[in-house]
Amino acid sequence: KRAVFSSTNFENILTWETEADIPPGTVFDVQYKQYGEKSWLNKRECQSITHPFCNLTRETENFMEHYYARVRA
């Protein structure tokens, strides 16, 4: 829940909160898309991860565009 981008020095990191009672071994999958696009794209390095963050800097380089991201547990 509460997935947000944190941007510092042109690095865009997606972070999210987890429930306190999250089961051990829970993994996360991150997807992103540019505003106006219909299909979501998988962030390859952020599939089946256990930590609550993902670096989307390369995928969101164009600071003139708007981006969305989502996380599935």
C-alpha cells in the first residue's frame, strides 16, 4: 500500500509500505507505464523481490513525462 516515487538527484525509487502481518516469504512484482500508455511493463529486476523498493530511474528518465507504477504482492 502507499506506493510512492522518491526522486533525488535524478534517481527515481519506488517505495511501498507492507502490512505488519505480512507472511514470511512474500514477494513483490513491480510494473510501470508512461502516462497515456495502455499496457503495463514489468520491471525485470523487480520481479519476485522481497524488499519494499525498486529503482525505476532508467524507465523514468524523461522528467517531462508522467509515470505510474504499481506493486503486486
